[in-house]
Amino acid sequence: MQAEPSARPPLRGLAGRAAALLTDAAFALPGIDRTEIHCDAGNTASAAVARALGYRLDRLQDHGRGLPAETGRDMVWVMPRDAYEGGEARRRARALRVG
């Protein structure tokens, strides 16, 4: 059986849960129209968290290498408020609060 195209992988780790709750907290504040997740282009785990929450990759930008494992490029993932309302990040954050 094939997964639905809109199905998102589960958030198994602390980073995913924290990102969901932080996204929810950000949009609970007045005047916040967009949130971003920045991670090194080589950090596939962080990219998977952003993708699972419904963030979209907006751009790659150079930042210089700070650590040997870094690529020197950041992925910038964005979530506009209108995508958040009724979206995956909100659903997952609410489920974490209840569960």
C-alpha cells in the first residue's frame, strides 16, 4: 500500500516535537506572519523535521563554515501563517499538548 502524497512522516525525536511546539507558540503571538527554520544544507535530519511539519524550502544561503561538519550553506525553510492555519504543524503541536 502506498502512502498518501500529503502524509507526513512521524516526528519521533525531541527536535521535531520542539519545532512543532515552537511554531505553534510563535503563531499564538500577535503580528507573527511567518516563521523560519534555518539549518545547514548537510543536516538532513533537521530538513526532515521542517518538511514533516509542512515548512517549504525557500532558499539556500551562504553562511560560512563554523564547524567541520557544516557545508557553509543554510537551508531556510518557511511557514507563512496562512499555511499554518489548519496545517500539519498546528495539528501536530495540538496533538503533543493533548498527548
